[in-house]
Amino acid sequence: MASGRIIFLYGTSSSGKSSIARELLDILDDGVYFHLAVDGFNAMRSRRELAPEELDAALRRTRMGFHRSIAAMAGVGNGVVVDHVLSEPWRLLDCLAVLPAEDVLFVGVRCPLDELNRRERARGDRPTGLAAHQYDLVHAHGDYDLECDTGTATPRACAQRIKEALPHRAGPTAFTRLRRRHLPGDTPPAPGPASSAGPGGRPEGPIRSSAR
């Protein structure tokens, strides 16, 4: 069974990932696609109040389960549009380890900081300053198959550009390049506490941590 395509939308909070994902579901016509968003997985968690250490462990398990759900959906032939923020170093490493690198179109979703701040205030459902905190951190790995800027283009225009790029990808993909750089032995990250070191204690170079 052929693996499904994974369109991985990645950017700061309020950068427009979810809006682009909705547009992609409207215009993609080469298969059946599902929008998998990390916020949706967070919303499925029980509402019981957790102590900080227990919450950190639950959030880590949520992210790990989310990544493996993406792989499982694509592995049986579904197309997947992913909406995620890799705001801790281990998250990117985990995705590199569990997702089929050649099937991932890694899309950097950018937006000017003043516009991010405006959107954050307008939404009112994000901590103040979250996007600004993530702004210089989330793109530190510096490698994408495609980038778009929602400060200058509408979500529909970004989605159309992604659709048009899909048949013309040149290998190796960004995920393949990042895997070679950060997981040279193709070793999955260990499921221990998040830290600034990679699997086996390897430093992660330019990938830096930020708030969840």
C-alpha cells in the first residue's frame, strides 16, 4: 500500500497554518486529505487539573502520540495536512524519526511580527506574547521545501502555491536533509524529559527550545 502524502505546515502561533490547512482541504484533488492539528489533540485531553510535572509528561505523550498518528494515517494511504509548532527541540527530532521523510512536504509559514501580535490580540485565546516568543526560535533549523508569507498572501493563495508545488518537488526533501543532519545514525529520540540535547545526549546545533 502506497503511503499518503504529508503536507507539514509549520510556523509560530497565529501565523495562519490552520487557515491554509482549511483552504488545502478545499482545493486538493489528488486524493483524500485529513487536517491533523496538534491543538485538536490537546483538546481531547481530560480536563482534570494536573500538577506541573504531570502536565509536562502528559503534553509530551500528547505530542508523541500526535506524531505517530500522522505516520499511521499516511501509512495506510491517507493524505495528511499537519498543523504544528515544533517549539521544543525533541519534537522535530521525533517527527524526523517517525515520519517518512520522502513523503513530507515541509512548508514554512511566516508572518511579520507586528501582524502576528495583531492577530494574537484579536483572537484572545493565546497567551500574550506567545508568537513573539516563538518568532526567532521556530525557524532556527532553516530548511524547508517551500515557504509562504501570510502577511503578503491570503491563505487561499498560499494553499494554491502549495498545491502547485506538490508535483514538482525535487529530492532530497527538507525532512531528508534534516534527518541526515540531526539523526545521522537514524536513531529515534529517547522518550525522556525534554532537554536541549538530542538522542544519546547529542547537541542539536541550531534547533533551540521555546515555550510550549
